[in-house]
Amino acid sequence: MSRKFYDNLGGKRVYSCERCRLYLTNREEVMSTDFRGATGRAFLFRRVVNVRESAMEPREMMTGRHHVRDIFCLRCDAKLGWMYEYAVEADQRYKEDFFSKKFSVFFQKLLFFF
């Protein structure tokens, strides 16, 4: 069996998976805490590590139609939230591809913060 290696962005205040506590991101990567998902509060992050992405699918969100991918913890496979791949509405496109190949991610169930 091969050994798994996980990324870590550092930071004094970090967000981890609620189920297995795998490191996901830090407070410095938070773009906004002023969002809501279908099941409650959501955070928008610049960068997140140690996640896997589902296939892209169109989805009707509170702010309109978007193409999104669900994200899951790399260690325990818990569903953490989603990332925006494409926003149909021009005023929502700030959520897309914040940096080249680094995606804006929403966490819906929030995680373990210490």
C-alpha cells in the first residue's frame, strides 16, 4: 500500500474536515463569509487543498444558474461543499477561477476551525 501525502498552506487559524480533521485551508484564504447555501451558511475561499472534485454539472443556485463541482475530503470522502466552475450571470463571475487553476470554493458544513 502506498503512503498518502497531504498539502498544507500553513497559517495560524486553519479549517479542517469536521469528520477526520484533515487540513483544508487557513483563515487568510477566506474571501467572504457572507454567503448562504441550501443548508445554511457558506464561506468562499481562494485556495483549498486536500480535496477531490466531482464532475462538473449545471445547478440552479440562489444567485442563478452555475456550473459547479462538489468537493470532498481527500481522506474520508465527506462532502464539504462545492466550487464554481462557470457562472451564467456576468455579475456572478467573480466566483470563478479566482487564480489560474485555483478555484473559489464554498464550504457548507463548516468544518473544524481552530
